[in-house]
Amino acid sequence: MDLLITVASLVVAIFAILPRERRLDLRLRFGSFDVVVGGIAVVLIVYLDLYSLFSAHGLVLKLPRWTLGSTPTQAIHLALLLMLATLGVRSQFARLSRRKMPQFQQLADELLWAESYLELLLLFQAHLERFFRIYRGDFWTQRLRRRSNPGFTLEDLLQATKRAPSSGLHRWLMHAVVPRLLPLLPDHDQQTSIAVETAHNVLLSKGFVAALARSRPYLGIDIIQNLMAIGDGFFREEFFELYIGSLLAHRSGVLYNELANSRNQRSSHRYEIAERARLLKFLFGDANVAHKLEVYRPFGEFVLSELDRLVREPEHDEYNRSYTGEKSRELQSPLFAAVHFFDIMVSEAIFQGITWHMWLYYVTYIVKRIVRNYKPADDPLIDLEVEFPIWYSYLLYSIFSALRNWILPVREIIGHQDNVRLVSTQADHENSNIPKSAILALADCTHSVLVSEALGENLQRTLMDLVLGIYFELRGSPQGDVYAEALKNAIHAGGFSLGSRAWGGTYRDRLRAAIHRQDRVRYHEYMQELNAALP
């Protein structure tokens, strides 16, 4: 008995010093089976310990065979060892059961209300696969019941059971017996409803998602994959928006680290993504994932929201301060990070043949807001005569460079790829053609830059040299001529559709001046084409 008391005390002491999240996890893993195992072991140990007393009163049973050759004390040790081993294995491998869903919900709610986000994260991480299986109702009884309807067929049943009939009897049972038994099977709808309610309550909590982005960012990928399997698009979209927003808000987190380590393969206008960059690999290893998740939306909306915040709080607008060229500062900027992310996303979509512009048009709205916010601070370090006087200046250059990366690949991608097949050189939309969409966006951004009085001539000259450089590079390649024509028409239109822009004198004069600044000898023929198209 002393041994049992000692072990029990030791177990209680160990349980007391376990981290809180581990104790919560054990409460979900242990159930009736474990209580029965523990109870049988305790009764057996007490019986063996008092064996001589029971024997004197004739209350003993024939000892089981496994105790032969051992003393009662040795049998006690063996029973105790078996009990601890069984409970130890159960503590590691027992899974969340449907019967435990009410307890799981209660624990999740308590941790959420107490803002114990780390414990809640670990709880979800430990039971994530099983939790979403309960959420989907992915058990054979539920799959069978879902097929118990007037249109029920043998093929549906076989798919649900994932087995093929092995004999005529088996087929008869499937046809005649099983369909009548289906209504008798438990539906477990209540547990599924609890899982759905818990998921919405926890995964749409801003505090929980913020903690997830900081301490367990890759768990978010597992959650997104499960939500994609469920097919609840609205729920997935809400969680994904919170997740991306939290990653962008955490400037020293995994998103910024992965973006900083992505390398530009300059020869192909494409980025090299490291294998260990799990987030970027998940999104762009197959660009269809990014397309399905509409990953451009949370990034674009975050940037627009941030620029709107900065215009309301100009005293906190660090982008209107002197551009220092510090790479570390650029790498930790949410605006530069989002532009870099768009660059990777659109580049991968081009080379992987995605026939959708991936809403690269977000950059046109971003440029308009940057031009609106462009008000150099009263800073003695700002030199308005240099190429990039403030951070906004370099941010604009980064956007124009990204647009260049989305246009020039037409020179190297084979012509039969659907997302580079040009239908018209006019300035009209072709949403399936990414380079054409980038040309239209570039023209819109060019208009915003040239009509601005805030940017200054040096920055406008730099950006226009880049734009016209794209035109000349396209003209110099066999597959680029038609795209050069499309770029010329879009620039002269000043935007998305031919004739949609009011041709003010400012835009016309500054565009003409930019053309005349180019190398007349090298680009004489092309410059004549550009000038001829001007009003």
C-alpha cells in the first residue's frame, strides 16, 4: 500500500507542475476507458497487498496465471508498471473524441476569455486534425447517413464505406439491409455543431490570430488547408484576412523573414523561394492556391488602409522622411513588404500559366494614395535634388520596377501560353493576360505620377526613364513588338481604356519631354513612333 500511495503522490505532484496547456490537453485525452484501467489496477494492487489477510478469511480467488512464480509484492510492481505504461501511452496517442467536444469547447472558451492565447494555440495544435475531422463530420457513420436519401445508390454507399463488394452476399447486404439500418446510426450532428461554433469563435478572434502570427505562424497554414477542404469560403476568407493582416503587423515575424530571403533571378524576372519558406511555398509552390485564396486582397487592402491611416496622421508618416537606403528598414516596412509580395505573386502567376491578372491593379490605387500622401517632412536631411529624396520616392520606384518585371517576361515565355496571348494592342482589358494587365496598370500609374505637382522633376524623370526603357526593351525582341505597341497605346491613353483620360496639357507636355530626353541616336525610330501618337 505504501508503494501505491507513493506513486499516486508522485503522479499528483508531476501533474501539478505540468504546464497548464498540457494539463488541459490531458483532460481531453483521458476518458472512461482510462478511469476503468486505473480503477482495475488500484483494486488489483490493493487485493495483492492484502492477499494474506483475504487468504486468512477464505476470501481469495485463484491467482491468475501471470502471477505464478512471483510474490504478491512482485505482482504489485508488475500491475503498477502496466497501469502506468498504459496511461502513459494513452497520454501521448489518445485523440480528441466526439464525446469530448463539449469539454473542448468549454476549455477553448475559458482560454479565449482569459486571453490565454498561447495555451489555446497549443490546445488547437495538439488536436487540429481530429478537430477538423469532427467539424467536417468525416466519420463513416456520418458519411453513410448523408447518403441515406431518395437518390441513394450502391455506388454512393461503396464510396462512403470505401470498400468494394467481395461477394454476392455482400452486395445483397449493401442493397437490401444496410440502407434500412442507416437511419438507426448515430448522426453526431450535435458534436459537429459544437466544432463549427468553436472554430468560428476562436479562429475569428483578433487576439488569437495575432498570437498565432507571432508564435505559431505555420499553424495558420494547417488551419487554412483544413478550411479549404471544408469548402466554407466566407469563413476561410475572414480567417485568412485576419491571418495576413497579423503577419504584416508583426514586422519581425516569419512573413518579413521569408520575403527578405527570396532571391531575384534577374535573368528570368522570377524569384527563388527557399524550401524552408513554408508560407511562400504554400502560396506559390502552386500559384493556383494563391489564386483560390485571393491572397492579393488582404495584402492590397492592408496597404490601402495603412496609407489612409498615414494621411490622417502625417506626423507619424515615416515614408515622408529622408531616404537613407537602409536595407533593414526597408525589409521591415509593411508597404515595401506588400509590394515585394505582389512582385513574387504576379511573377509566379505569369510563369505558372495562371489566366487571371491576380488583381495587380491594386498597385494603381496604391500609387494614387502615395502621390496624395507625398509631402516631404521638414527634415534638414532631405535633399529634393537627389533621385530619391524620401522613402515614398523609392517606394514608387519599387512599384514601377515590379510592373517592369511583369511585362518583360513576354520576351522569354513561349507564345502559346494562354496568359501571354495578346488579343488587342488597344488599351482595353484582357483579364486573362497578365503582361497586358500590367501594361494598363503601368499606364495608369504613369498618368498619376506625371500630373502630380508634389513629386518633383528628378523623380518623375527617373520613373519615366524606366517606363520608356520598358518600351525600348520590348521593341528590341521578336515577341515584344506587339506588347510595345500595346504599351505605347496605353501610355498615350493615360490609363485603362483609349480616350478615357482627359488629355491635359501637363500630362502631354511632361510625356513629350520624357520622350525627348531619351537617346535620340539609339532610339530614333521608336521615338518617332511615340511622338507620332501624341495628340
